[in-house]
Amino acid sequence: MAYGRRGRARAGEVSWTVIGVAYGLGVIIAILMWASIHSGAGSAMGQAFQQVEESRAVEKGEVKGQAVEKVGGEAEAEAEAKAEGEGSAVEKGEAQSREKTGSGADGTGGNSGAGGAGGAFVLDRKGEEGRREALPSISVFLTEEGKVETVPLETYVEGVVAAEMPLMFRSAALEAQAVAARTYAIRRLWLGEHAGSDAKEADVTDTQEHQAYLSLTEMKRLKEDDREGWEKVRDAVAATKGRILVYEGEPIEALFFSTSNGYTENSEDVFSVSRPYLRSVESPWDQAISDRAKQTVEMELTEFYELLGVKTAPAAGGALSTDLIRVLERTAGRRVKTLLAGDKRLKGTEVRQLLGLRSASFEWKAERGMAVLTVYGYGHGVGMSQWGAEGMARAGDDASHILAHYYKGAKLASF
């Protein structure tokens, strides 16, 4: 009886010893496997883990490599030369916000600048800590406050639509503006463009150098003062969330302006770069509904000649000389392309700046010692006319038809 208990005791000791050894071996094997996975980049398990993580990153919009990558592995698009000249969609010096007599209040908007199939896009942009952002944010330099405000992309688009468009516009026009504004911003992020050192290297400013924008504080005030108008902005942005315009696999340069003279312009007639989707098209709606469709400007004949650099001017009270000043060429959009002023040839865009005119579409005559100029439209004339978009909306067109009209061959894509 005693012998039996001692035998069972020894057997128990052996069993516990075997279990301990097995447990120790298991721990060692687990440690070796962990080290193999994390230190051996060439191991099959390590590679499989990396592939799964990269696949998840693609799904989340965290793709390594090119800035905007086309679905299907198309080649990386080259960054094109920057357009020269005036601001494209938003005119410098024009209104910037509702309180600043901005385009949000009266439709004087625009932005600065120079068919493929639609698809899905992933923006490759590193955050401040080097982490890739699945949903992009954008930094905006607030010129009056001298500081940078960083907001989610869709919040930025709300601020742009509220600043750029009269809030009494139809929903389709506001939605078209939302897509154009989002596309313009995405293109800048894609190209890695910044506003410069004066703007603290922000992505954009809140002026028409890029796109007019209401700050978070101004948007909050708008919500309180004009709830209905704010809800129209919010709904327009929400209805187009993540939608941008592309041409041959690239986000387009979505330029826009306030009011046409009845036609838009080919991009190369205003800026230095030709864009296949920025072609001259008819825009007859503006003239019927925009209060900026026509303007009369008067100045003394002597001042008129001086501004244009003409040294030999007629005597006071004389008529305008068709030999000294005359239009040599007009653009496809019926604006002045080249003007002869004395012995100088001036671009229509130069004449517009020299005389401080709303657009390069103008005529003139002399009356009682004064030069009387009639100016048609407001803005550079390239891309979408904001008042034209409103006219199309009133005629029953939706945002997709508006965008297709003003951006030839461009396609809507999901971002």
C-alpha cells in the first residue's frame, strides 16, 4: 500500500517534469517565430503580412507612390507648367466673402490658374507627422487674420461655395460650384502646390488668388444669420461629396469666373497653357440674369491714351483715332486678344488691367472729350461661368449637365 503511493508520487514528478520541459520548448519556439516574422523581411509570413497591410492601405486611401493614382495602374501624370497671367476662376481684388462684399453675396467669384473616363482616385499626401491621410485636410491662409486654418476637405468646400456663390442660386448651380471647388483643391494637393512663404506655406489662401473661402468663424456666423442659405450650401456639398472632375486620369484645372459676355474662352487665349477641357463655349444665360453682364466706364480722353501708353493723342475734345487705337484680333470668346495702341501691341488681358475693366470684352467711343467704354461680362472668361451655371439651373439642367457644358470632355469621378 505504501509502495503504491510512492510509485504514484514518482510518476507524478516525472509527468510534471515533462510538462515543464514541453512548456519551455513552446515558449522558445514562439519567441523564434516572432523574431523571424519581425526581423526577416524575406520570410513568407512577413511578406504576406506586409501585402495584407498594403492592401488595406489601398482600400483606405493610403497608397504609396504617385500623388493621384488611377485605378488600373495607369502611368503617373506629369505636373504641367503653371498658367501665367491673371487669376483664373477667382479674380484678384474682387470680393472674398459675404461680409467683404464677396462673391457669396453678389457672384463676383473666380479662381487662379492656367475625354478621359471617370474613375476612383486616391490622394497620396503625408500628414504633418509623416502619416498618410485617408481623408485629406487642407490648410488655408486667412489673409486678414494672418494665420493658417486647417480643415477637412469637405469643410473647405463648404467655405468656398458659401464665399463664391450667391446663396439664392439654385441647388444645381451650387452643386456644380462644389464639384469645381473640390476639384481645384484636389489638383493643388495632388501637384503639391503651396501658397508661398508669405502665406506660411499653406495649401491655399482665402482670396481669389486661389478660391474665396469663409473661415470657420464666418461659417458659424452664416449659420446663425442665414440658416436657410447655409443649409443650401451644406446640402450642395453633401450631394456631391467626394466627386471631382477628371480628364484622361488627372484632376482638371477647374477654373471659373463670375459672368460671361455670352461666351467663355479657350484657356490659351488668357493664360499660357492650352487645356483640352477649357474650350470656348456659348453661355447666353448670363446676359439675361446677371447684373454684371454689362458696365459703362467713362474717363477723359487724355487719361485713356496715357493709360495705354499712347504719346501722340488727339487734342482735347477730339475723336478717338482708329489709327492710334484699334482692335487687331479678337478671341474665340469675342474678347479683345490684341490691341494696337500707338506703336505698341497690347494683349487684351493687359488692356483690361491697365484700364481697370471687369473683362477684356469691351468697345469704346468718344463723347465730349471723354472715352466711353462698354464692358461685357465679369472675369477672365475661362471655365465655368457662375451666372451661366445659375442660368442653366433655372432652365432645368442639373449639376452634371452644367459641368459637362463648361468643362468639355471632363468626367465626374469618385475621390
